[in-house]
Amino acid sequence: MPDIEIWRFAGEQEYCIVSANSDFNQLAFVNGPPPQVVWLRLGTATTEEICDCLRQHKSAIETFLAQDEEAVLEITS
């Protein structure tokens, strides 16, 4: 599915996009929220490493999603 279709669907359904793809970061800055984007800047990572990273940043992600102004939360390893 093209990124723009994922973007539109996520916005309509009030979902957050979690991705390592910089295209969603660009869409967020052009269009603004919704949806919001959690941009994972981890490089090559296993599924387990991604899950661990999301768990470690759970509080920051929850705070980010609780407000509507910010479009992107960038998470690095």
C-alpha cells in the first residue's frame, strides 16, 4: 500500500504510525497531525530490539500521543 494511503487511513482511524521510514516523517511535516508519527531511528534492528526500544520509551510515547500539536516523535537508540 502506498505511504499516502497508510497516512490517510491512520488519520481517519485515529491511529499512530510507528515506522523507521523517513517518508512518514516528511508527510507529518507537510500535512501535520493527525496522524502522529513515532519515527524509529535505530538503523538495522531486530524485532526484539524494536520492541525493547518501544518499551523503554513508553512514557515518552504516551506523553507525545496525549497531545495533538506535535506531529513526530523521533526515537533513537
